[in-house]
Amino acid sequence: MKFLEALSLATSAIKAHKLRSFLTLLGIIFGVAVVIVVVSLIEGFNKYFEEKISDLGSNAFVVDKMGIITSMQEWMDKNKKNKDIKIEDYEAIRANPIYVKDAAAMKRRRITIKYDTKILQDVLLMGVTANMANIDTIKVEQGQYITEDEDRRAQNVCFIGYEAVKQFFLGVDPIGREIKIDGRPFRIVGYAQEIGTVMGNPRDNFVIIPLSTYQKMYGTRGSLSLKVQAVSQEAIPAAQDEVRVALRTRRHLKYHDDDNFGIVSAEALNNMRDKIFGTIGIVAVGVTSISLVVGGIVIMNMMLVSVTERTKEIGIRKSLGARRGDILKQFLAESTILSLFGGLAGVALAFGLSQLVTALFSFPTTLPLFWTIMALTVSASIGLFFGIYPAMKAAKLDPIQALRAE
């Protein structure tokens, strides 16, 4: 029997029992859909993490007191052992740069801002050096960022986030107007492009002022955070080593002493993500894949029923010259086509569910081509595998006994 003939016979058998075929396919449809949705959520989260969370700026990394903290005990230990990052550390890093292109300093706290009678609470106040504009991912929508002259003179000027624009200046140009930060008047010199949210948390609720102004208001106690930019992507490890040498030298650390400061890079954040969520993703895909096996078992049961129902048909075909291989091909083709159709329907369902998740929860999803092809291949393979036993049973039927069947 030719391959196309086997496909034609298999398709005809499926069409003859549409409802039963559809019910048989439900296991494969939902199995493929669930696997692809889980993978698309994982891929979407990874992409989202890289774009929104681990993006520290062009060729940039962060130097701070703690680094990456994964437990309360680690926080307590580092808080006790590690020294505050001071302005002298910032100056030491910028003193003789080779692989470091630039470095900016920052301090932050939560405050309340006011404009006229309107109040905006839980605003992130950031005191920065002016060169943060060249490193940070925040972009200017209108006006300008903090300038070096404003930082040097500790002026009361501010660069506001888009949330303050929406709350205070909807339909009004905010440039040149004054807001009050903890009761002190600040002139707005610019505002940022809208950033959006991360995991439902707003990122536009901030105000940036010169670091010198911040320290004049709140003092110099506490640790700075430094954002350091390497000369290139490839030079980031060398720039980190350069920073490490500068800080260890300033702090008179011996060769065998651990760093008493932290360095946070995009690579380190992504490694932490993989460490935390990598195993969860593997387990999630493994658990959901069980539904594909269940779907395969359902197909095998249906094919066994089909063999029993079509015993006389098999006997007639054998008596007319059909060989065992022909019967085997026919039933294998039928189970494979069933499973493949289920896989295609599952992919379509997964696409719809992914779009629904994105629309309802603003969570990014992506339908990876590799996993889509893999799901279709696996679903067809499951149909082929679980169709072998029914097909062999049909092929081994004695034609005389089959013709006697009613």
C-alpha cells in the first residue's frame, strides 16, 4: 500500500466518526496547549526579566554595599560586615579609568511630594550625580536631566517621573513649575518618558534631584549606590575587576579577604533568575507533559475499539490481498493523523490562551517556534507510538475469523 493511500483511508475513517475522533483528541489538544502555554509564559518571563529588571543600562553594572541578597541571614551578615559606599569610593573608581568609561553615584529614599493642593505619596526620591543621565535607562521626554552645574551648586531643581506628570500636570506643561519635596520647593527642569510597570509595580513614581542637594537635605550618612559603565560589552568583566581593585585598595583588604561591597551585573541577575526559576520551569514542563501521555493512552484505547468494530472490514481487505504491512500502515496513519490534528488544535488554543493572559494580566508571553514545532513532533510521535499496538493487533487478525465477525 502506498503512503498516500494509507493517509486517504485513515482520513476517511476519521471523518466517518467525527464526534468520537474529536473527543479522543481532547487529551492531546489540552496536553499540547498546556505545555506550550507554560513554555510561552516561561519564555515571556525570561524576556520580560531581561528587558525590565536586569537591564541596568548600556554596558553598566551596579556597585553597592550589599550586592545580591537571597536570604535574611545573608542581609544581616553583609549589613554588619560590609562598609558603606562613600563619595571617596566613587572618586577612586573615576580616578584612573582604563576599562571604566564612566561612573555615577546615587542615594534614594521614599518621600511625599506636593503640588498646589495635590499630594503624591510613596514617591522614590533619587539624588544623583549629573552623569547618571549617560548611564541610566531613564530617558528624557521633555526638558533636561540634572546638569553638572546644578549638582555642583546644590540647586533645588528636579527631574520628575511620568506618574507625577499624570497626577499634577495633565494637559499642562510642567517645565518651570514648582513642586514641594518634603516641604521644600523644587523647580522642575524636565520629565521622563513613561516606563510602565514591572510585575504590576509602577516604575514612573519617582523624582530625581542633584546628589549634593539630597545630601544637604538628608545628610551624608548611609551608603551610596554606584552605577558604572564599561567601555564596551566585552569589557564589563575587566571593568568589574578594575572597580574591585580600586575599592579593595582603598579599604586595605588583604588578598585572602572577601570583598566588603557588592557588585551587581545583568549577568548575575539573570543567573539568579535561572537558579530560582530554572528548576521550577523544568518541573512545570515535565508535569504538564504528563497530559500528553494521557492523551496518547486515550488514542490507543480508541484505536483498539476501532479495530474491534472494523474486524470484518479488515477480514475483507485481507481476503482481497491486503498484506499485514498494509493494515499496519493504515492504522498507524490513522493514529498519527489524529494526534497531529490534536497537536495543531492545541497550538491554536495555546496561542489564544497566551494572548488572553497578556490582555488580562499585562504579562508578556511569547510563542516560541522551537517549542511549537517540538510539540507538534511529540504529539505526532505519541500517536505513532500508542498506535503501534492496535495496528499490530489489526494486522495479525486471521482473515477467516475476521470475516465471521459481526
